[in-house]
Amino acid sequence: MNSVVSNRVFHNAKTGEVIFQTGEVFGSVHQRDPEEEVAWLDVEPGRVDYTSEYISAIDIETRDLVISKFPKTDKQRIQELEDELLLQTENEIGGVL
């Protein structure tokens, strides 16, 4: 492991326009594989709800997105449990709430 990995700059090969930079990575990091092949995938707008999920990988055989949900915060889980309890109470008592 190295303490720094260099900035990688993705650019348009025809114009030189910078598309994306990874930035330098410091700390306990692995050096990039010199045999690494970089590929890209265009994701159509609206395909991923970035407020609740993220692209965790690409299936290299099918080139499909692997989408994962963000873990819920304690506050979100408590709110869900409270809502569930209120609905259950409402159903048991008969629509008082």
C-alpha cells in the first residue's frame, strides 16, 4: 500500500477537454493496477434515484448497472417504526387517528 495515488484526468481524446478528475488520494490506499482498462457507460437520465440509491458496480458481462440502496439513518428507521405503530393502532382501534 502507498500513502498517495496520483490524480487521474479523463479527457476528450480529440479536443483535450477535461471531463473528470479523480483527485489525489492520500492515506492507506492501494496503487492503481498498471494493467487496468477503463470503460464507461452512459446512464440515461432518471434511471437512478440518487437521493436513495447509488451505482455500486457495473456487471462486466451484461454491462448492467448494479444499483444499491443507501442505508437508512437511525432517524429514518425510527420514523418508519413510528408510522407503522400509528397505522397498526389505528387499525386495531378502528380509525380514531
